[in-house]
Amino acid sequence: MIIANQSDKLNEVLRLVKPRPTAGSLAMYDEFDSSELHQFRQNFRIESDITITGIENFPGEMLTPRNDRVSLPDDIYELLVYYYNDAYYDLEFVTIAGVSDKLILEEESEDFIIVLPNITQHGRIRIGSEIFGANIAPRYRKNSYILAKFIQDNETIDTFPGEVQFYFTHTIDLPTGSKMHQLAFVK
């Protein structure tokens, strides 16, 4: 009888600790294995009050694997155009599809820059002696986890963990000439 009671209690407790699907913003971490979650934890242990904004020359180099003339999916392409509009607030950038809308609405004005959807995709970068990977370079994937700080509308700064999906270079034609950007797409 005592053993039966113990067994019932054990079953009840085990039901409480049974894994359940994660809900909300934590659900995105369900697909990570323990080593990936450990890497995120290590990132959070690093205290950093430095917020990087603005632009500067990239002090490293893009490494292989490399894919030339990759066409961005529409959602990422639109994010790239949004980025350029934020980075160059005095210029207006549009997608190829947005050109026809602009020409219909503003028949005589062509004061906008067309952003093409083609990029050169890279799997790794080197900064100094360190190599940082991306999701598309499995061998270096453990080095693809970052913490990104975002300034919110109310001027607070939120930090989010992310994983670099790929690094890429993209060139746009500005009024002052062509300019190549070296960027990372982070999930």
C-alpha cells in the first residue's frame, strides 16, 4: 500500500515536469540544441554597456563559402530598402516594384534610388584573428550567435539574442557614386 501511494505521487510529480510546448517569444528557442543554448547563455553573461551606432569601415574581410548574385526573398529585400532609408535619411530608396508606383504617383519626379535585390552572400567573416560564422556555414555555426541592441521609440535600449543567418555585400548607386555595404542578416 505504501509502495502504491509512492508510485501515484511519483506519477503526479512526473506529470508536472513533463515537457510542454513553449509559448510566446521563447518559442523561437525550442529548435536549438543544448550547445546552441549554452552559447546564448555565454553571450548574456558578457556585460556590455557599449551601444554601437553609425557607420565605419569594416575592419575585416568576408570569407567563403561565397554565393554570387543571390536574389533576396521579398521580405528581406524590403528590409534592406527600409535599412537604406533609415541609414540615408536624406535620400529615398525604393524596390524595383516600388518604382512603378512612384512613377505613377509622381510622374515627373525621379528623386529616388532603386535598390536591386542581388547580393553576394558569405558564410563567415574575419575580424582581426577571430573568425565569426553564420548559419549557412555549419562548421562555424557556434560562432554565429550575437546580442543585438535596439533603441526603441521611447529611447530605451533592449537587447535581443540572435543568430547570424548570413553575411552579405550589397552595392547601391548613390548620387556621389557606387557604395558597397557589408552587412549581416540576423534572425
